[in-house]
Amino acid sequence: MASMARAVKSGQRGFSFIGLLFVGGVLAVTGVIVAQIIPTAIEYQAILKAAQKSSDGSTVVEVRNIFDRAAAIDNITSITAKDIDVTKENDKVVVSFAYEREIHLAGPAFLTLKYEGRSK
């Protein structure tokens, strides 16, 4: 009995080849999805920066022009100056925005990312 327990205990440990392929496949798919998400997150940060810059304008037209110039510099393609909302709160211009980005995964499957933000 004791020798059987020792034989079971000293058996091989670790992943099987199929298990290794499965884990590798999951990591590869996750890496591809993350590689597609990162540019949208970088663009979101650029949009936040452009919204903050454009809130220095005093009129709606001026705010939209500042946003357009910042969007051209940072290569922002998800939204335009027409898509931003310009309001005033306590005599301060506030620029807000909201948009969606879709990433095609496979077949009919899409990953939808919803971004929104506003100037401070």
C-alpha cells in the first residue's frame, strides 16, 4: 500500500501537450484582442487631451476649431468637432463626448467599446 502511494506521488507533473496548446491558443487570442484594444485606448487619451485644450475657447465655433486642429495633430478619427458637446458650467466651458468603437473578433462576433469623457 505504501509503495503504491509513493508511485502515485512520484508521477509526472505539468501540462500535457494538448493542455499546452490550449493555453498557448488562449494566450494568443487574448494577445490579438489586447493588441486591437490598445490603439483605441491611446486614441481615447488623445481625445481627452484635445477636449481639455478646446475648453480654452470662449465660443462654440472657437472650441470646435481648436478641437479640429488638435484632432488633426493627434490623428483622431473616431470623432469630429461636430460630435462634441459644448456647454458652460459656472462660467467655464465644458467639452464632453461619447462614442463607440467595434472590434471584429470572428464571424458575427464583435467587441464593442464605449468611450465617454469630458474636460475638467
